Amino acid sequence: MTRPKIVSLAALACAFSVLAFAGVASADPSVLTDPNDSSGLDVSRVTLAADVPPPVWTIRTFRSWTIPKLWDRGYFMVELDTIAGGSAEYRAVARSNGKQMVGALYHIRNDGKNVQIGKLRTHKVDARSVSIQVPLSKLAIGSDRTSYKWDVITSYTSAKCAHGVCFDRAPDSGSVEQPLPA
């Protein structure tokens, strides 16, 4: 190899390293913390990684849980408001089937009925966390919208809960506004 080619390859490698590092450094997921204020699946933190599609919500609870113990008892939901109006049009749900976490996307009709429109990727990240991927391409987004809103709700059925079911919401009121990707 001649000297100019060696310098060119070195410069290219250096530029690639800088770009790769910049890509990692620019990854700025949204983080929402929630107080320890509920029994059941009490949300401690929600992290949204929206820098690379599809967006991934990671929901962390204060206490650990297992997939078998959540079966028919525990649910993680991300509600999405993508069209004008104050209420969510979509609900992403992660639940246990006894052996693994499974996900589904529901359209919330005007009459309040939830209609499943697809399956979602979801998995247990660690002893206290689950992640849910929601491809924005599966959602109808208002033509004038530059952002969408989201919030997280958990539900857990237990005799320790008032009326048999514990709910937690993050944020406790309102929603998080998330800019649409360019």
C-alpha cells in the first residue's frame, strides 16, 4: 500500500469512530420517574427510546416480578394519543401468557371498545422491567400533528388491592408529549 492510501484509510477509520460515538452520545431517551405510590405493579421509571424507530418504552417497577406470577394478573399498557382530542386512540399492552411476555396493539374506538389491530414485540428486560415496541407506522396520526402524547398504566389483580385491582399511572396526571420523528 502506498502512503496516501494508508492515511486515507486511517482518516476514514477515525471519522467512522467519531460518527459511531456521536450516534451513541446523541441517543437521548426520554425518562419519566414516578413515585412509590401504589401496590401491585408500581411504576418507578419509564424510559422511551425514540431516537431509532420503532419507539421502545421500558417500564420499570419498584418491586421485582416473574412472568408466571403475572399470568392473568398483571398488565403493562402504553396509551397513545395520535389524533386531535383529549383521549388516547391506541393502547399497547404487554402481558404474560405464563411462559413469556406477549404484546398487542389495540385501537380504542369512540364507543370505548378495544379492537386488536396487531401484535407487538415485548420482553422482560430484567427482574423489574418490561419493554414494548410500538411501530408508529401502525398508528393513524393526525395530518396536522407534529407530536403525539403517551402515558403508562399498569394493573395488577390481588387481594391486597382495594376492590381487588391495583392501578398505577405514569405520569400521575396528564401525558408526555413526544415529537414525531422527522
